[in-house]
Amino acid sequence: MDPALASLLAASLAFVGTHFALSHPLRAPLIARIGEKGFLPLYSLFAFLTLGWMVVAFRAAPSVDLGGSGDIGWIAASALTLPALVLFLGSLRGNPAFPNPRKPQPISRAPTGVFAVTRHPMMWGFALWALSHIVLWWSLRTLIVAGAVLFLALVGAHLQDRKKAALLGEGWSEWGSQTSYWPRWRRLHSVGAALWLVSLALWLLATWAHIPSAGIPAGVWRWIA
């Protein structure tokens, strides 16, 4: 294997592995020893170092070494990234399950907006972004990074469910009965016109930015730029 690809694979495994280890089996013992205020900087340090390693290795790896999936792949990728933005942007406000996750009491607010689509809209936004890059079949470096993000997002979301179920008990059961891990795509149209318009504007900007940042036109710009 190309040394840069091997380094990227190692960095991706380190990024995902340290995230899971620090979020789950090591979190409680570390907090017991160094406290919450000591744990958060440690967690951030590992995330920063492993992510930085991924970025450096990604830039060093071959940029195009697969056949690509042609226009069909680009159409699929473009179609996936718009709902990915809708889910991600919608997740940034009003998460009913976020406040006071350690208190064993019911979550009083009903799921609305993107949380009525899935209780993990941010994670599914990342997952759709990863899938959009995988279907392009553009380069091994892209497959490695996108695969790591996809695994971290979907397995991480599942582990979050298990952790919150243990912490909240009946409160989580009540919330879980109103929401779904798997997206209910038919509800995506009901998240609100404003969110869709903002997401569309950002999608147009982000796909255009592919031209100066990566030298590759994406989205509609691939056909009109």
C-alpha cells in the first residue's frame, strides 16, 4: 500500500478508535480521576491530533486513483448532500434530548423538525455526506475518510442511544417511542420551508467552493460552471 494511504488509514482508525474509547469505556474512569474539566481538554486534544493527522495524510495521498462513477455518481452525490445539510443545520437548535441527559426524568418536549425525522439528525447528516463521497468512487483516500466518518456517525449514534437509555431509563423509553434511529424520510418535507431554503443556499455555496478548494466542480456547478 502507498505509504501515504497507510498513514491515512492509521490516522482514520486512530480518530475513530480514540473517539469511541474516550466517549464510552474510558470516559467514566477518566472523569473519576481528573474530573469533567480535565476530561474535556483531554478529549479535545486527542480529537484535534488525530484529525490533524488525517488531514495531513489525506493531502499527501493520491487525489485520483479510482475509475469514478461518472454522471450517475455525481447526480447521486448531489442529491445526498442537500438533505445532509437539512439534517445537520436542523440539528443545531432545539434538541429535546440534549439538556440534562443525566437526570432520570421524561423528556417533556415532543420531537419536531428534523428530530421528527430521526433522533440523530446531525449523525445522519454526516452519514449522508460520507455516502455522497463514497458513491463517487473517486479515490482511495476519499473512501478511507468517508468510510471512517460513516462508521463513526452511525455506530456512534447507536452507542449514544445505549448510553442515554442507561442514564435516563423510563425517560429515554418514552422519548425513544416517539422518535427513530433510522430516518423517516417521508417526514423530511415537513421540517419547514425556511430550513430548506437556507440549506439550499448553503448547498449551492458549498458545492461552488469545491471549485477553488479542490479543483473539482460539484453539484449543479459540474454541469453549468
